Amino acid sequence: MEKPPRMDIAELKKHLATKVIGRRIEYHDRIPSTTAAGKDLCASCDVKDLHGTVILAEEQTGGTGRLGRAWVSPAGGIWFTLILAPKIPVGRIFMVTMAGSLAVARAIRKEFDLGALIKWPNDILIGDRKVGGLLLEVSSTESRVNSCFLGIGIDVNIPLAALSPELRRTVTSISAELGREVAREPFLAAVLWELEIRLNLLEEGEYETIVREWRSLSSTLGHRVRISTLSRSFDGEAVDIDEYGALIVRKDSGAVERVIAGDCTHL
């Protein structure tokens, strides 16, 4: 199978309308992990000087998702990590993931007229199939956030035939949905633009604006779900998300539980 064309960074920068996010781009052809590369960069620089830096790769050979799962990252997708030193309270840090999810879903909807939705906590769906995902790693103290590494992966020009039969049941790509390949450069610029808007809202304390928009694009609220944590699992109905991004689930027993972290399966 012929390899897709590489990302044209000069073309990407022509489309970039942000002030901070993505103004510095570290581009790699093939690396184990964009997040690991971002951490290495921060080890030799002040993270405040790297705020907004995008570590972008054509392929990741060792990408990981939530709970250490493999993150399949072949050529043709968009795989990047955003380095952040956000001025937001520690208790609001999950909202960085919310901002990223909104940015990806909005960009897909605006650029391609596809009805992308967000599955709590960090998946982007088209229909009932995953087209993207996010992973946030944070360094913080009790009182402040020192740095964040927001990893984002989007299946853009990924032929489904290139995926395993197991993945093909649950994963899609933008090109598969449209029946054609798309230009990645303007799309990535659109994602970074949408992301900068929402990160600015977070730094301005506009938390309810983010929560309200997230609710409007949620595929999870109103669904029966199974929540699985490291220690237990339970079923119920996802009824809301609170002001910090926690999922509110009404269990089958009638009790209401606030879920801060865990896997969420739509039933």
C-alpha cells in the first residue's frame, strides 16, 4: 500500500490563524511517541517558553492511550501532543481534555459537515465509531498546574482496510466517511484554532461556557452506560456532566454517582 503524502508544514503555517497554539511546531517523520518527545523537550527548556508548542509526527510506533492501551498511529492520520503551561486551577484540569474534545469535534463538523460527537471522557465519534481520541498527562502540585501534555490522535486519511478486523468494528476515519482523502494541513489548522479559543475561555474562568458546549455535543448523556474503574464496574444512565467535567450517573439502584475517571461503555 502506497504511503500517503507527508504533512506540508509550510502549508500548515499558511492556514494557521492562532496567536500561540501551534506557532512552534516540532515535526517528526516517525517516532515512538509525541508525548515522550514533548517531555524530552521540556527536560531541557522552561515549559513556560514551550507553551503552545505542537509535537507532530507522521507515525507513532509506541503511542499509548488510556490505561496504557496501544494507540494505533499509522501514516495518514494526525498525531500530535500539545505542550501547555495553563493558568487554570488544579481542580479544573480535566477541562483541558474537554476543550480539546470540543476543538476536534467542532473542526470535523465545520470542515467536513460530519456529525462528530464526544463520548465521555475522551473519544470523538462519528456515528458509533471512534474517529479520534485524547490523552492528558499533567504535572502539578496541590496548588498549581506546572505542565500539561495533551495528546490528540485523529484518523484522517486512514483506509479502514489497513486496520485489524477488530479495530474496523469500532473505528472509522474521515476519509472513509467522505469516500475521499482530505487535505490534512487546513484541517489541523482548524483544530488548533478551535482549541486556542477554548483554552482562552478556560484561562478566563468561563468554565460554564465549556460545560454547556460539551453537553450540546455529547453522545454519552442520556445513554445507558457501563462505568469501569480499576476496582469495580456498574451500570446506569449518564444524566449530566458537572462543572468540573465529572460524569453524573444514575445507577440502576437509583443512587447517583459522580465519576471522575474510568472507562465508559455505551450499552
